[in-house]
Amino acid sequence: QVQVVESGGGSVQAGGSLRLSCAASGGMFGLNVMGWYRQAPGKQRELVASVTTGGSTNYADSVKGRFSISRDNAKNTVNLQMNSLKPEDTAVYYCNTVGRFVKRYDWGQGTQVIVSS
């Protein structure tokens, strides 16, 4: 079964930090750009960070300088270190492949992040 499992969310105060983890199964992981997405209540899911198989990263402007994405190809994991969290970072966070014509994992349950002011 090809799936992803996200973990590490929680509730923090503004300025705090969290580290999210994603474990992926199946052979797709090592072939694709992986990313962290988030969906806030009433909003569309958005890509916030991505990492290529070689470790090159890209970030949405809203998280640049605060979030850091990394991956371990041997373990099929991708992490998101989130620092200086803001209330507007509150969302459910998901990991998946990135790319317009790239096969996706079935979306996981995600992990909830709540940032209070």
C-alpha cells in the first residue's frame, strides 16, 4: 500500500517551534520532489515547502526564513522544521509529491498545527 503518515503537530504559542515528520511507503519517494502542504479552515490547500531528491529546497514567501524542509531518502522520510510560528500558520499540514503531472500518494490524515497569539 502506498501511503504517507504525518506526525508532529500540536499547539504552540506564537514564536514557538514545531518539527513535523512524514513517513512514506512505496517506491515513489526516491523518484520525486516531496513537499509539505497546508490547509487552513475555509482555504485551499497550498504548498509551503518542497525538496528535490538531491536536497534542493523551495519555500512559499509566507514561510521563507522560518521553515526548513529536509528529507532522508534512505528512510523515506521528509521533515519540516517550523520556527517563529505565527497564528496564520495554523492549519492541517500534509506531505505529498510535488509537480503538476506527478502521481500523488493518497492524501494522509495530516497533522494539525495550532498557533495561538
